[in-house]
Amino acid sequence: MFKFGRRREKEFYFVADIGSEALKTVVLRKEGAKTSVVSSSLDYFHEQDAFEAGLSKLEEYVKMFDRKPHRCIFTLRPAQLLARVVNRQVERPTPGKTIDQKEASAIFEKVQGGAKKMAAENFFQNSGVLPSDIQFTNSRILQQKLDGYPVPKFEGYSGKNLSFKVLTVFGLKSFLQRTENTCRNAGLSSVKVVHEAEGFLPFVSGKPDAVFIDIGGEETGVFLARRGRIEATDRFALGSQSFSQAISETLGVGFQDARALKERYADRALSEGVSQRMAELLHRPLRGWFESLQLKLKEMATSNLLPSKIYIFGGGAFLPDFKKILQEGKWQNIVFVGKPDVKTLFPKDTLGASLQDGADILNNPQYTPALLTYYAEKSN
């Protein structure tokens, strides 16, 4: 029987994105299939340790709620919360035997554990951080094949060679525990840490192949999507903050004034002559960023051709120089399936028609990572 007049329950989400120099927060109201932006905030930090300042701000915002949100979702900068796609293989000793539920469960457990171990070891080799000092927040199988053929499940099949792509998400245990404790001390019982890569999993499903670039303050995150899934993800330690540094050093102004000048340049609020001077001044750090991106894409690519669709977001997406060099720059030993088509990924693109405008952030790419983490939680 049909039920009429049933009220849709409202759920409130508090989403916090603690970056290298800023804290972005969004309060969302979910009612049925619709999501509305209730409020948002963006705070830059003068302190050296943006993480500590971010936790302090987070406590302030949570205490200001008229009602406590149902869930608190947070994400951290790429150096503190990482996502890696790991390849794993399993060889069955009895290939002629049909796989039953018990064996399939044992295989998945072995693959998940092996993927985490490999990710931890690779991270230790690159960073020197011991595996015991990191904490995994998620591990998800992206692709599974049996003797080279994709299969929806292993039960009922027989074969010898099983291969997997596994997304692992992990971070420094100290950062994760302190952030979770902050939320819980503020009275939030439902706390979850989410990487933006997890938001891309449902977002890229059914969409054309693409490269997604999150240009943050100190770091840039890169995501490669093919055939409706994330194929690889990584980061490198350069972002739009290098532009502010170049302005500060060249013009002899403080860092905060340099950032304000950079933002006016991005908003096209400067005279033509000053804008031209700014473009010349930013050319060197831009070239360094572009070269680092190319090196990272070469490491990540699993084929000779990269998708021509490129989406940029994050605070750096405001600067026209990034889009221009991606479209017109000289790519070294990287071939795209067509001419690079560069667009900005806005918050409004993440949830489509289900996202209702309740705040002035839907056209602000700085908030795209926060909305992606909400998308990941909403899709579960």
C-alpha cells in the first residue's frame, strides 16, 4: 500500500575541509533526494600551523550550531590524508574448483590486507613514516578480474589468476585521532574522515575519461579516471601558494598582502598594465608547477594516451594562468586523445539537480573538495 503525507526527515551535515592555509566549512541539509547549503565559511590562517588553527576553528563552529548536525565529515590536506590505488594479484592453487562464498570472502580479506600493507610500505619508503604511525580509514576494491576478464563477483566461477585494483585511504594517526577527538568533544557522535578520491568514485561512474586536478595552497592532488572509475591518484608539493610567495618576494610586500593581490588578479580587478606585470611575475612558479604536473602524470598513466578532458578545482582554479598553461602549454612526452579541454569543476557539478542553492558557494571551486566528501558519504 502507498503511504501519503509522510514527512521527509531532515538531516544536517557539517563538512570541514582543513587545508594548508585555510579552513572551509559547509553546513548541508538533506531532505529526501534534495540537498541544500545552509551556511558556509572560509577562514585563512596567519599561524604557521594551519592544522592547529583548523582544529580550533572547527571547535568554534560546532559550538555555534543551534542544533547539532547528524554527521560530521572532515577531510585534511593531501600531506595528512592520502589515497592510493594499489594493484594486487592472487593465484589460486585449485583453478578448476568453483569459488564458493567462503573462499571469495577469504580472497577479499587477503587482498584488502595486502593492499594496505603495500600502501603503508610505499609510503614509508617515500616519507620515512613508519606503518605503525598511519591509520587506514577506508579500503575499497575498484576492479576485479578473473584470468584477465572483469567479473561482477567470484562466486560460481573457476579460474587461476585473480587481479584487483584497490583504493586505500590513510593518514597520520596523530592527525586523524586529534581531529576525531575534537568533533567528539564537541558532542558529535557520528564522525567520519573522507578523502575526496572517495567522492570521485560515484561521481565519475558513467562519465567520460578525465583528469581531475585539485590545486590547493601548498599541494596539488591529481586524479585519473577511466571507464567510469578512478584508475590512479597522487599528489605533489606545489600549489597556488608559490604564486603568493613570488609576489611577496618580488614586490617586497607581506604574505597576506601578496595573497590579496593575487586574488585581485584572479578576479580581474587590476589594471591591464598591472595584470600583465603579474602574469610575467607568476610565469616562473607556473612553469615549475606545470613541469611537476607532467612528471606526476607520467608516473600515474597506465597507457600512452591520457584523456583530453581536464577539470581543475580548489583555490588555484581561480587563477586564469593554470587553465591557460594546461590548454596552451608545451606538454613533454605526454599525448592526449585530443586537444586538452580544460574546465573548472564547481560544487554545483558534484550533485547536479539534487543540490539546491542556499549559499554563495556553488560557483566557488574552493568548496568542491568539501562537496565531494559529502557526495561520498551520501552515496554510501
